[in-house]
Amino acid sequence: MPAIFTPTDTDRKRPSVDDGDHGSGRRPPFDDGLKRTGDNDNWNDRPQGRRGPREKLERFRLGLFFALVGDLMFFVAIVTTFFVTKTSGHFVDDRYVKEWLPTAIPRILWLNTAILVLSSVTAEFARRSIFHPFDVMEEWFGLGKPSTRRTLPWLIATVTLGLAFLAGQTVAWRQLDHAHVFLRNNPSSRFFYLITYTHAFHLLLGIAALAAALTGLYASRQIENRQILVDCTVWYWHSMGILWLFLFTLLAFFQ
């Protein structure tokens, strides 16, 4: 159970110099007896009318959510067109002929999927590490950056696995090229390339965000900002992993 910082009676009576302290003041970012939300962080839930780190984190999460909704609508449009095209065709001599010929997916996509799932696990460890209560407390009192040291290896592992996934996708594209399965061959192959290219682009954005989070671990002096950067980046990475599981299932079993 995460540690809870409880101020003394003297601290309760002492007037607050800055209720909006964001990591550089004297009060550590721990719950002072209010109900916790249980989302594995240690940000204080402030009474109504007061703003603090939790409200800032929630605003960033909400912004990420709306951005992901826009991406989701884009992929929904692609999947809808996928099924419409799959069932469409034309008449030839009173016979209804479908142009769709299923594309056999390269076996390396199974390995790529396992790598991406593993990267989501390491990313979650990184997210939980940046909120580790004892490390945050030590950092709050100026005892170095233990949360950064704890988070760094997991972020590096996530970036490495993400790059391995993209390398595997490149191998899959080359295998299809050697098998003479090109973009223009068939509606099925066109959708395969469209789906995999688009997801790879979004994952590349995620790797860029992870690189920014790695830089922020050292560049940002406020732990609050580092926590927000890592938290939002990891949630984006999780969303790309879940999206790929859906797209991979579509390509592997619904052609």
C-alpha cells in the first residue's frame, strides 16, 4: 500500500504559503488523509475549489483521451471500408465476382505482436516507478532523483522493444515484397499495407514521445512534470498496443 504523508498538528494550523505547490515547495505530493483514487499514483486529491498536481495530471490525461478518440475514429473508418470492400464485387456474365483475395500474413507478425505486448508491460513498470511513493518522498526533500533512476531502465527497455517491433514490421513488408505481394495487387494487400503502415507511423510517434520522456527525466527539475510526461506517454503506448491487437486479429482471422 503506498505511503501516506500525514501533516502534524502544527502543519495543519500553519497557513499555506502556496496552495498550488507543484513540486518545488515544502509540501510533498502525498495524500493528507483524503480518499485516494487507487490509480497507482501518489497525487493528492484536493478538496473542491483547490487545484493541485492531480488536477493538472487529469487535464493532460483528458487531452490525450480526446486525441486518441480522433485516432480511433480514423481507424474505425479504415476497418469499416475494409469489410465493405471485402464483400464488394461486380457481375461478369451474370455471375457475381469478388475481387478480394486474402493476403497471407507473414509469420513474423506473431513475434512482433508478442514484442509489442512485452513493451506495454515494461512501459507500465516505468509508469508505476515514476510514482513510487518512497522515491517521490526522497526527491521531494532534495535527496537526488531516485524515481528517475528507477524509471529509466524500463523506459529504455520500452524504446528498444518498440524499435524491435518496427524492425519486424519492415521484415514482414520485405517478405511480402519477395513473394510479389504488392500494394497494387489486390484490395486485400492494399488494406494490409495501409493498416500496418498507419499503425507503424503512430507507433513511431510513440517512440518519439518515449524519447521526450527520457529527456524530460533529466531536463525537468519538477517531479510533477516528469510524472505527467511519463504517465501520458505510457497511456498512449498502451493504446497503440491494444489497437495493434485488434488490427492484427483483423488481418489474421477476418480476411
